[in-house]
Amino acid sequence: MERITKDTLNQRAQNVNRRLRPEGAPASVREHHVYPEYRNGHVALDEYRDGACVRTITVGTKREVADFLHAMMVGIDLSRSK
């Protein structure tokens, strides 16, 4: 089983954010993105829009949030397939 680290979560969040970025927009555009935060021994996945936290999407262990981020990537990819 793969070891899930903070770096793993950050990489998966970056992958989701890359998929959320409008097509053709430069990497510096981050109007809507997700970011893992660490609270009370758990990981929270927060949604940001225009630099402000809009909501917490999910909270869990590093593995649970990593699996959630993976599912987000698959869902985004599936929604764009023809």
C-alpha cells in the first residue's frame, strides 16, 4: 500500500487544480481551487474562490483525502470525455 504524505496530498491537489483551471489559462490563474489544510490531527480539503475559502469539502485522514482527490480527478476527466 502506498504511503500517503503531505507531499502526496499537495501533488494531488495541484493535479485537481490543473484540471479545474479554464482551458488555455496560464498556471498563475487560480480563481477556483482546492487546498488541503491540517486541523486537529485531520486533513480538511477546502475550496477557494478568488482567494477566499468558500467551504470545506471533506475532512478525514491523509489517505481518505488522497482517495477523495483521486476521485475528483477521475470525475473531472470523465466529465470531459466524449
